[in-house]
Amino acid sequence: MALYGANDYREGLDLALQAARTTRNTSHVLAGLALLHAAEAHAYLGETAACECALPGAEGHLSRAHGADAAHELFSATHFGRLAGSCYLSLGNYRKAEELLTHTAAALHDRRKSRAIVLGNLTLARLRSGDLDAALATFDDAVSELHGTRGGGGINIAFRAAREMRPWRGESVVQDAQDRLMALMEAT
């Protein structure tokens, strides 16, 4: 809650690191997830080196996850790509974010809420790289996913992407994309 609800990144980081320390010898799933959230907190704080130090630790724990882990039901093979992509997006490494998020979006066909979030972040990475055409295609996919899920996290990211399209608002394709998002909100 501190990290994503209250946007208290320092408190969220401290709690994530505490969770990682507590679970490192008992659950690879929980330790890996905690380190992923710690990496994201570091990214939000602009701490590139610390973020990139936490990511391999998270990946290592998640790669050792197995069915006997008490938290195995929380494990998803896409966790790493989703959160690492978000980290690199926050850090401004849009090429790395796009690489991770593209691969993750392709693997998420059965988890539509998560896929909408990944596609929203991928849209942001492409916009920030200056690739409007690719961003619009991804934005269209994200809005399509949101029509089925109405997931709040995905909607927030889609609106952030729509705001970042302002420099191109005079283009009809951008207006059409933003109109699709507004139609989604009218249907909600």
C-alpha cells in the first residue's frame, strides 16, 4: 500500500526489503516478488544502480520457485517482465522497457487485466521514444483489453498515455485513439 497507494516510495522500499529479508530462506516466490517491488521503488526514486542490483536477485529467486513453495499460487512467469519493464520505463530506458514489455504482453493472453497494464506501459515507452505509430497500435490494444476488464490500473495508465499524446493532438489518428478511451469511460 505504501508503494502504490500512498506513493510513499521510501516507505514502500523499506517494507519490500524487509519482506525480502524475512522470506529469503522460506519462499522464493515471496522473496522474488518483494525484491521486484523493491526494484520498482528504487526506480521511482531514480536510483538506477540499486534498481538494477535488485532485479537479478528477484529473477534468481523467481527462477527457483517450485510447487512446494507455500506461496506458489502467487507465482506467474510474467511477474519479472511486467515489473522490470515498469522499472526501466520509470528510469527512462525506453528501449529496455519496450523489449521486456513486448515479450511480456505476448505471454499474457490469459490475464487481461495484467495485459492491459503492460500494454499501457508499452504505449508510454513507445511514446517517450518518439514512435507514435507503434504507440498508437499498442494503445488501441490496451483500450480493447480494457473494454473487457475495466481494470483500474490499466485505465490509469491509458489516461496517462492519452495525456502524453498531447503534442500530437492535432492528428486525426490521435483524436480517434483518445475518442476510443472516452467511449470506454462512457460505457463504464
